[in-house]
Amino acid sequence: MGTRRKSRELALQMLFQADLGQQPREEVERTFWGGRGEVPREVQEFAEDIFRLARDRAEEIDQRIETHAEHWRMDRMAAVDRNILRAAVAELLGFPATPRAVVINEAIEIARKFSSPESVQFINGVLDSVGKEIEAGSSG
């Protein structure tokens, strides 16, 4: 597994902890890395970058997801799916040099590992739509 994939998985886990534990960003950052063993610095830094961006722009990210997830509210989505989408949209917004297709494919692979088979198509569709909007420079 590449370092970027590992970072994305860790960012998902941080977002999941914050979401389900209703923990503020600072609390997750303080507690998340303890007991994880040695994590390469570049893996940890990219995971933290995605996590911070997703938390700092949470309102905008959630609004974009809901706009493109027809008939789905954030609170009705599976927690894993919701946080995979948040991490990927944060990456689309904060790392425009990473091709949209790469971000989407990585999210799909992570969904295959952590979520249900039905979620893969849903995540693909939402991210493709959000990604196109971001690339077009639309505010949603």
C-alpha cells in the first residue's frame, strides 16, 4: 500500500472518530496517534492535512456532498461513507494538483475495504459530481 493511501485511510479513521465520538478536532489530534506504533512522518502529515481541512471546512464540504447526494442527508448516510466522502471532498478542495480521478479511485478503494459493496457506486457518483463542480469553479 502506498503512503498516500495509508494517509487517506488514517484521515478517514480520524474523521470517523471525530464524527462518532462527537470530538473536537483538537481532541482527535491529541488522542489519535497514541498506540498506533510507528507511522512514517509523511504518512502522518498528509493524513493530518486532510483531516484538518475536512474539519475546518466541514460546513462547506457537507453542503457540497448533500447537494450532490440526491435524496440523502448526511445524518442518514452510513458513518463510514459519510467520512470517506468528507475526506475525498477535502482533498479535492485542498489539493487541486491531485487529479480528480485519483482522488475518486482512492476513495473507491477505501470504500471497498471499509464499507459495503453498495456504497462504492454511491461514493463514485457523488464524488464525480462534486469534483466536476469544483473543477468548474462553481460554488455549488
